[in-house]
Amino acid sequence: MKTFDVTIIGGGAAGLAAATSFKDSGLKVLLVERSDQLGGILNQCIHNGFGLHVFKEMLTGPEFAQRFVDDLETQNLEIKLNTTVIDIEQEDLFILKCSSAQEGIYQLKTKTIILSTGCYERSRGAISIPGLRPNGIMSAGTAQKYLNIDGYLVGKDVFILGSGDIGLIMARRMTLEGAKVHGVAEMMPYSNGLNRNIAQCLDDFEIPLYLSHTIVDIKGDKNIESITIQKLDDHFKPIPNTEKTFKIDTLLLSVGLIPDIKVFKHLDLKMNPITKSINVDQNYQTTIPGIFACGNALHVHDLVDDVAIESKRAGQAVKAYLENEVEQHKAQATVTFDHHIRYIVPQKLTETKLIDDKLILLFRTTQKFASAVFVVTQNDEIIYKKKQTFIVPAEMNKISIAIDKVNLNEELHVSLTEVKI
């Protein structure tokens, strides 16, 4: 049975970036990817907007992925494509059961695991849309693959439910390919996509955005023929006499992303009900020593550049762990927050050497704020304070604190106070 120092599960942006951390390390590293090529979802994201933070230039998704693939070709790295990890057992080392058409089912051992499996789209069944179940309803990501990879335009009269970034980008993409996008409906009173995507994908093409609206009916025998949307009140109840009906042949769903961590569900890992993923410390290590998580498998990001930056840090942490610089998970202190904040990563602090000289906190708010102040305290002492304008739940917030200001043994609390302009 082969034994590796590091096994990276998932060859998308997170896995590729994490793998580059082991260049010239002398460690035996394996990268496992279930698809027939590296890059993950980036391969179907042919629009630009990637790479500004990591490579200081504007790239398409495939170009961004290829930069990392080219870098990996200079490393002593084993890559297994068309391979799925179907089970993980924990002994003195981790035993991974893998499956591939080429090699069948086999096992391998590894000292550490980096979980970089990305995320998947929430389905129609998960959100319980009323109405019939005809053909022509699919996720925005599925339509993106059909169009950008396979060359099929899935419909000519389109409506999009949910204002996630994939949905906004597909509204523009399908318009450019000749389809009529009748609108985007979002049940929240604000968009769940980046503001730049609202401007570039909806406003520039005069595609209406219906905030505080949802679908209340779907009609069609074999294929979808029409949908009806309705305005919602503050309690998300439909308001009578606000219905609008659209004749369409395609309904795309962009209603959220969920971290793909199914292969780890049976392990004794502390889960987070908000991120729907695993709790980690500031070194991206889970509650099981030797298992690390990063990228969209840990929490859903806005920008692939942020995924890459986080995942490189996770790779550096694994390297330090194997060199005994990072102890085997002794997380004690909890990171807490007030009701204006939805979640924070990391959830715990570990008294150990950090990856670098900064503690990085990533979080989302529960609502929009025109202006607010973020305050971080320990033992009722303020260790960080920052004023920020235009804060929205759809965009990740970042706090970076000098490590000499943080006591890794004490609870850390993050609060947000609204400031009137």
C-alpha cells in the first residue's frame, strides 16, 4: 500500500493552490481529482475577473487554473485524475479508499489530508418550489457547463431564481448568446451576488432584478411553459395581488452553494450549522489532528483569488504540522461574535505557531449596513477596531490582526456597531 505525507482531495482552485505550497519541500504529495482534468469549476468559467489579487492581472477561469497547473509541473507531485475518494478510515495514519476506472478500488495511506473538494449547488428539491415538475428547470452551474463546455444553449426564454453570482453571470452569458432573460427574482431584500456582477451582468443588459420576490407557481406539462412570481413581505409571506407571470422555456436556479464534505461526514469532526462545513482553527486544522480544510469546502467564498490565498496558507500549515511546528490540534479558545455577524472562520484558536505573523478572520454579516465599526476584543480589551462603509451579506469581510496583539489562549469576540451617516 502506497504511503504519502500529504493527500489533497480535490483539484480545483483550492487544491491546486494548496499543492503549490509543497514546492521543494521534499514531501511525498498526492493530488486526487474525480474529473478528467484539473481546475474544477474554473474550467467552465470562461468570463474574466480572476487573478487580480494572486497574479495582478485579469484572467479567465481556465487561464487562472492553468497558471497553477503549469507551476505544479515543476514539482515532485503525484496526480490521480478520474479518481474518487469513497471512504476514509483513521488509524495511526489515514487510510483512503479510492475508486477509478483505470485502477479499480484500492487503498492508500497518508499522514495528512487537505480537504479541498469545493461546493455544490442547492437543488430545486432543497428549496421546495411549488408547482409542477416539467423539463427545463436546472441549476445555473449546470446551464453554464452545457453552454461553455458542451456548446448547448439550454433555452431561449429564461428566468433566474436567486441572485447568486453564478446566476448573475449566466444572465449575461445567455443574453450574449441570444436568449431573452426576463428577469432575476431574489427572496431577500438585497442581492446575494457581488455588486460588480449586478452592475455588469444585469444593469448593463437591462435585465430586471426583483428583490423580495419568489416563485409561487410553475406551469407546463412535459416542458416548462410559465412561472409566476410574487412579492414577499418582511416575514417572507406572499403579498396578495402582486403576482407577475412570465412565459419561459427555461428556469435557472442560483439559490446557494453548499460545501461538499460528504466523504468526511462519518468522522468525528465538529460541524458548523451555518457554514454547513467543518470547524477549524487559525491553521485550518479540524478537530481531528492531521485533517485540514480550505476553499469552498470550508466556507463559500466570493472570489477565487481568496480561495487560492487561503488554500496556500492551509498548505503552509500542513507543511509546518509535518515539521512539528504546528502541534496536534490543541484548540482551546473560541472565536465568538454578536448577532450582526452570521459566521466567522476560524471558529477556534490554537496555542501554537501561526502560519505567519497575522491572525486572519473571515466573516459575513446578517444584513446590510451603510456604515459600521468592527471591534475585536479579548478580556474586555480592544485589540482591533476598523470603520467600514457599504457592508452587505453577499460580500466577505476580512480582519487581519498582528499576532503580537492576540492571546491565543483567550476567547476572542468580534462585534459590529452600526454608525449613522
